[in-house]
Amino acid sequence: MIERTFIKKNYNRMELENYLTKKLDRAGFSHLEIIKTPLVTRIVLHVAKPGLAIGKSGSTIKMLTEVIATKYNIDNPQIEIQEVKKPNLNAKIIVEKMASMLNKGFSWRSVSFRVVKDIMDSGAQGVELVFKGALGAKGARKRKQIIAIGYMKKIGEQAKLVDRAKASANPKIGAIGIKLNIIHPDVIFPDKIDVNKVIANINKVKAEAKEQKEEETKKENTEEKTKDEAKKDTEKIQEKKKAEIKEVKVEETSEKKPITKKENIKEEVKENNEKTKKEKHNEENKIKK
């Protein structure tokens, strides 16, 4: 059956997470990611204190790789450690820390109020902390205590956006169960959206789009005007060049026109007529004298 293989894989993953939470208790283990590649299976460990998880010259990492390869049947494991940026907003880390403090003998009241204050100071929208078990003195009945601050979702699809974690402590008085629910500051619920703000943002986006369109049309108009002006200038320059070329051609033709025979005969006739006129005029002057 195929279902058995999936169940076995998930069971091995759960056992591996439990093993890592015990081994990396001081380092503040949050969760792991398994990424399979053709050559290596990468195991990313998210930890609050990476220095304690690595150990001296990587001794803890070497030990963990050997155990993971032999005990949990993972081929070629390669461990990578990433630091959790905001450990005060990670429910798993906080719950494990509270359980270890209760095991050491701290009172649940001091631990709970201190933890809730740290969570709210780091910017959480809401916190709900539930203690259940031997909270009183010896011989007292088991009871339940809830500490809640801020906004919290408990039912529906939106409850999946809440960071949840559980742990159990075993002090001398008796067992104590811990549940912690945190809403991170970057979580946005659909029923918490302000309609006026959304409408204002939509109008702002529309106004920006209009301004961009107007700027684009202005740029296009200016580009068209510049193109038309450039065309007119080029046409004027071409017309001037054509006119200059025509004038040059006319001058060349006038200079290069050959003198024909008729023009030579006309000039000779004119010269003869002028000579005859001069001679007649001279004779008339002699006769008068």
C-alpha cells in the first residue's frame, strides 16, 4: 500500500523533530525543513542560538548527521543552521523555554507574566497562554489558568494564521500542560480590513495612473511637434539647396553658351553701319566749312 510509505515518512519526521527538540533544547530549536536533491538531502534547522547548535568546531553537527543517517534512514544528510530573527514571537521556542523553566522549579505565575510581557513588547497583536495541571500546592486539585492579551482568533479559516505550540512540564508538584497562541504583527485578517483605507488606496492608485497617462501623452505630443519641426527644417534646407543648384546651373549655361555665326554677322553689320555713319558725318562737316 502506498499510504503506508507516506505514514512512515511522516512518522520518521515526527520522531526526528522530537529528537532534535531534546538535543537542541539549549539552542532553542524551532522547526526543521527537509529538501531532497539528486545528490544530497538538505536538513535546515531553525534555531534561536546557532552557536550552541553548531558546537565546538562543528562537533554537534557531525554527531547529528551520523545519527540522522543511521537511525532515521536519510541518505547523505547535510545539515544547515539558520537563525530565528525574532525568537520572542516563535511559539515553539517560547513554550519549550517555559517548560524547562518549570522543570527547574520556577513558579508558573512569574514565568507566564514575564513571557506574555516579552511577546507583547516585541509587537504581537495578541497572546493567549493556557496552563492546565497541578498549579496549586501539594494535594490541591488540578485546574486551568488562561492569560490572554490583545486580539485572538480561535475558530474558522482565519485561525490557521495563528502561531500555535504545545509542551508539557513535569515539576515535583505534578505535570503541567502549556498551550501558547500568538498572532504575529505582520498578519492581516480579512475582517480587520478598513474599507475607507482600501478605497483611499484605490483612488490614489487611479490618480497616479492618470498622472502617468497625462505625462505620457504630453511626451508623445512634444515628440510629434519636434518631429514636425525637424521635417519642416529639413524641407526648407532641401529647397534652399535645390534653388542654389539651379542658380549655379543657369550661370554655367550662360558662361558656356557658344557664339553662333549669325551673331558674328550681326556684329559686323553693326560695325559697318557705325563706320558709314561716322564717314557721312565727317563729310558733312567738311562741306559746311
